[in-house]
Amino acid sequence: MAERLLPIRYPFVTTYPQPTNLMAMLSMHEEFYPWFYSNHIQLKCSRKPYALDLLIYPDNVQRVCPVVDYEQLSRATLGRWFPSFLSFVQSCIDDGRYVQATVNSYYIQAYPYYYRRYHRFHEIFLFGYDSVREVVHAADFFEGGKYEFREIPYAELEQAYISVDERNDGRIDYEHAASTDLNNHLSGIEMLRFGARSVFHAKRPYLLDIGHIARLMEDYLLARNTSAAYAAFENASRDHFGMDIYAMLIRHVELVQSQSDVACDVRSFHLLAEHKRIMCLRVQYLGDSGAYPNAALHLDRLKEIEEQSLKLRNVAMKYRISGNNRVLEHAAAALRMMADREREAWRPIQLELAEWAAASV
């Protein structure tokens, strides 16, 4: 077969590469949504003094998603077993497995900012190939922060993969957002395949979990450190969680206004807006599925919060382009107002869901 393409759909939410790739891979499968809407509630923000790292917790979702058959191979083992990275990718895709690996953007034309200018290690998601035109089908935020599907020539992909081992020198170029330190990136090769039944223990489909939703919403509203509940897998994070992220965003805005060397982190404002979109979609899904009959009573209010988050994202983007501090004048006040509205909107929903979950036990 000259061309082989695995199922892919443009994701309804775009955040960071790994969760976005997972949504592109899974969003056409109905079995994905009970798990997705039972999770993806909590927010986490790092304690870095001059930068934000806002994430929807947990962030490495491909490793824990119960409808994903997940495997990882070391780069050294791949090199011993396969004559080239490309032959490995083709073998995986023929077997129905998507591939995620770290490559050097310097060698790939689809990354115009980095191509032949700056060496940068970055993860790329591979979902098909064409042996006649000698291209691999890939997904990533290739240009301007927009998630796209692109075709990568065989030769470019192979060189970009090989270069990671050759240039792994531990350097970080903050000016150009480029790192050549494999410790800061996916060090192995990830292989993923959709499986309708849980890959864990019971091998049953994942069902919508109202009790878990209520607990995560409570964590979010009370700024509780959700990672402490998963200390069996990794040490609890020391980062900020839940509603505390608003204080971090406000502090970031104030630092940007007062210190010329602090850049406005548009990504975090984009992720905040995507989080509000997910929260609205969750309530819509709960209503449509019959799991939460009161959903329609709250949707208008939640959509207003989502619209406010989009306005804040636009403000951050305008500032990033203009550098005019006046653009950010009302951003901190808008964030405070948005936080108050979220508390008021979500508390009654969380209490109702907790009561219904307890009654159904």
C-alpha cells in the first residue's frame, strides 16, 4: 500500500502537544468522552518567578488514559532493532500505532522559525506515511502556535531524529525558546493505539464518573493539591492548583507591566480560555447524556465566563504584538472578576453533583 493513514481529527481543544495529540487521535471515538469529561478539571501553575507554566492536570495524559494502548521504547533499543527511524515509524503505522518522538526542528521545513536557524528538540506526532511521495504525515504546532497536520519528507524526519542523539548537549536557548537537552523532552519513543476497553486490570469500558467529577471540582474550587492523591506514582507537586492560578496570572500581568524583561505568556491565557471551554462542554455533555438534568440552568452563566476568558486571551495577544502597557490596564481586574464569577457559578454545580453521586452509591 503506497499510503497509510491512521484515523485523525482536528481536536476540539488545543493546549499543549501531548494532550492535543491525544484528542486528535481519540476524539472520533465515543468511548473517549466518558473518561475525558470525568477528568481534565484541575489546573496547575508552576512557581517559576518570571514565567508561567499553566497546565490542565494531569498533563502526561497519554500514559494514564484507559482507552489508549500505550508503549514506550528507548532510542537505543530502536537503533538496535531497526535500520532507521523511518522504518520503525512505518512498521508502527502498519500495525495501527501512532508514534510520538523527539526530533530536532532545525532540519524540518514545516517549522519555519527554526528551520536551518536554531536547533530545538521538540516532540512530533506521526500518524501516516506515503511511500510513493516519500512523506510522513505529522501533527504539531508547526507555525505561529497553530496546531496543524503537515507532510514531512522522509529525509528531513530521519535527519531530525538522528540529530537529537548527536546534539544532546544540555543547552537551553531562552531567547529563541529552544532546548537541546533531551532531559527536558520525551527521551523515549511513544507508541499509542486506541482500545475501547480499559488497558488496566478489569478490561471494562470506562464509564462517566460523577463522583470523581465532583471531587475534582471541589479540588479546583478549594485550590487543593490534587497531585497529593497520586503520590504512589510520583511525589506530590509543589505547584499552585485550582483557583490559586488566578493570583499567579494577576502577579504575572503586574510583572509584565513593571519589568521590561518579562514577556507576556500568551500560552497561559490561551490555556485558561480552553479550560473554560472544556468546563462548558462538560456540563453540556452531562446534560445531553442525562447524567445532570440541571445542566441547562447553568450553561448561560458558564458561557459568559468562557467569553470573558476569550477577551483576556485577546488582550494578551494584543499586548504581545504592541508592547503597549495600556493594553493590560484592566487585565488584573478582569481576572479578579472572572475568579469571583467562577466560584459563584461552579459551587452549586459541584454540590449537586456530589449529592447525586452519594445518593447513587
